[in-house]
Amino acid sequence: MPTVTLLATVLLAAPQQPDTVPLFAAREPIELSLVADFSAIRSDRAATPEERPALLVLAADPSRDTIEAQLRPRGDFRRDPGNCTFPPLRLNLKTKQAEGTAFEGQDKLKVVVPCRPALDAYEQYVLTEYTIYRMYGLITEASFRVRLARINFVDTSGGNEPFTRWAFFIEDDDALAARLGGQKLDIPEGNHVRVEYLDARQAALVAVFQYMIGNTDWADDAVHNIELVQAYGAIRPVPYDFDFSGLVNAPYAIPDPKLGTKTVRERLYRGWCRTDVDTETILRTFRDNREAIATTVAETPGVSADGVRAAMGYLDGFWEAIETPERAQRRIFRDCRALPR
């Protein structure tokens, strides 16, 4: 694979600003209807999906808070009808119409929806993935903001009855980069980034978090399910898409056969073997946030009692593994990947 050489130039970017946009400043779920031709959207398998007209109708004041938008399917795996019956979505909002609403300041947004909305279990997978984003946000500010939503999906084609499910919005890539005081790096598909250009501590933080949730469906050097943000010479990896993790445990999630693991519930550390990172400091960050992580899991709206118990039980394996530096070395860091030459 070709490698992209990145210059670690100092960007003249604005200092990091607190998250004050209405959509992500609040934590309570937002209720709305999303109106579009979902029959056409669900059947769109084109490499470049078509944007179609949509309306966001906010439940708080539907007579006033109606926002025009464009909507298209996104992703790859979940657009395959053999895997999912409903694809993840991308919204392109008319920003002027969003003024004065919870969506003020938003332009483009990812929407994560149940892969199979007719089945309750798939709604639980969405809620768990939302919780994972919230958990990672406790560990570092270099994380995507999310907002839980109760959405009534209305199909204008008449081909499907309206249904209401839990879903969530994800902060746009460019908005994330601006909030971190930098810019997003676009790496051509099939290229790799030199590992030594990545912020060492942030890369280790990502790797330990992915180990915690049992996720191996990522690669910072290959920029797979990773966004790269450069600010002040540092290139910070930011993870996304956690539905293949052991914590979510979706039935369609299987590990890469090359890894040698049998299920996604089997944890495997995919971080790099670096001597310039104090791993104990990294682990202390997680230990310090253990109670907050447990609270986030327990208090996510809509998650079943069984789901909370399962998540807590799975995370217990991680907390036990990092109880001492020696145990963490044996169970986690000994599997680190050798730096590419």
C-alpha cells in the first residue's frame, strides 16, 4: 500500500472552543419526524447515492420548526440489503431554516438508525453504539459529539408505514476539526499514513479504548473508521463506527479472519509498540473515568435492563485487565503491533 507523507506544519487555527452549538450542548433526547421518500433511499445502492428532499419536523413546535434538507444513504456494509434493511443516513440541512432551532449552526450530519428497524434488538444496538460515543467523549475532547433522538420516520412514497425508533446524530467531520482548532486530513483511499506522524498519546488512547469495547474494525495508519485532525503540528486520530465492537455485539459483526479471534467479544489490542508513550498514564485516564463511564451506560435512555447488565459485565473484563500495570502488560500491551519500517 502507498504511504502518504504528511508535513507536520503548525496550523494557524483558532484555539479550541467549547461545544456550544445547541444540538450537542444538550443531553436530553430530541424528538422529531424525518419525512422523505425512504423507499427510494433504501433501494439506492449507487456508488454515489442521490440526495433526495427531506423535512425535519421538530416535535417541540412543528408549526414553526420545520427544516428543509437533503437526505441520502451512506456507508457500505449496512447499505447491502443482505445485511440491513435500513441504511445509515446523511443529512444536508438548509442552514438558514435551522436558525432558532436545536439544529442552528448545523450543515451536514450523520444519522445512525437501526439496521433492521422492525426488530427491537437492533434498536438496542444503536443505543449501545451511542453510549460508546458518549463514553469516549469522557476520555478525550478529540471525539465526535453525538445527540440521541427519538425519530418518527415518515415515508412520502406510501410504501412503508411510519415507525418511531431511537437514533442519534453525529457531529460533522469539519465541525469536529474546527472545534479542535485544526483541519481534517483527507487521505486517498488505499493509502497509509506514517505511524510516526500520529500523536503518540492520542493513538494509544484510541487503541486502549478500542480494546475496552472489543473493537478491531479500525486502523489508524490505514485511516479505517478513523478521522485525522491536524492542529498545531499534531495529527490526532479520532475513531468512529463502533457497531462491530464486542460491546455492541451485533449479529452481523464478525472479526477479520486474519486476526485469529473467533468472535468480536474476544478483545485484541491493535495499538502500536511505542516507547514514547507512558501507558500507565493512559490507563489512569480510564480508571479515573470508570464511575462516569458506568453512569453513562446505566443512564442512556431506552437501553433495556438486560442491556445495561450485559454492558457492565463486558466492561468488567477490561477493568480487571488494567487493575495493575503488570496485568495490563500481560493481557493488553504484549499484543502491540510492531512499527512499520
